[in-house]
Amino acid sequence: MELSRPQTILSWTLQLVVAVILFQTLFFKFTGAEESRYIFTLVGMEPWGRIGSGIVELIAATLLLYPRTVAYGAIVAAGVISGAIFFHLTKLGIVVKDDGGLLFILALAVFVGSVAILFIRRSQIPVVGPRLVAAASM
């Protein structure tokens, strides 16, 4: 299914917003910024969780910017950011180190943006399950 012009514009706007948020956080994760180290120490995943999630976010942001892989990028972004939201709600809290909840708000923006991208591009979501089941039954 071909996207209409408004759908294409909305999708690309969301893709850019989500990718920029993901790219922006990479600097702090990859340089070992004090706040990033604090967060991942608190959840018991420093340094491997910080670096690993940064790599996954880099992959997601890159996939979001390449037209053939947008759906994959949105799936990966929604998945990785779900972990961030989970830790905010269970161990970190909404406000981390007096940030006014900014990191949590950015995580929600990435999640909502990714889900919206998937809704707009639902016809492009890769269908893996039925193909695997059909192949296994042959």
C-alpha cells in the first residue's frame, strides 16, 4: 500500500524526531557522561547496558532514516525504549537527578513516535510468523 502525501510527511516528521532523540542520547552514552553512568549503575547495567543500548539505539535511528527499513527501525526503537520506560517506572523514577522528568518525556516521545510510525506504515511491517510456520510444516 502506497502512503498518501500527508501520511508520508507525518511519517518522515516522526522518523526524524525519533531518530534525532536517539542520536542525541548517544553522545552521553558513548562518552560515559556522569548522568548516563549514574542511571546504568542504578539499574545494575553499567557499562555493558549503557554501551549495548547505545548500539541498539544507533541501529534503530539509522534504520528509521532509510526508506526500506523504516518499519524495522520503529520496531527496534519501540523495543529498546520500552526498557528505558520500564526502568523509569520501576527503579529510576520519573525525575532522574533533577532533570524535571526530561529523560522520561523523551523516552515516551520515542515510544509514541515509533508506534505512530508503525501504524502509518503498517502495511510495511515484516510478517515473519506465518512464513516460518508454513516453512516448518513443509
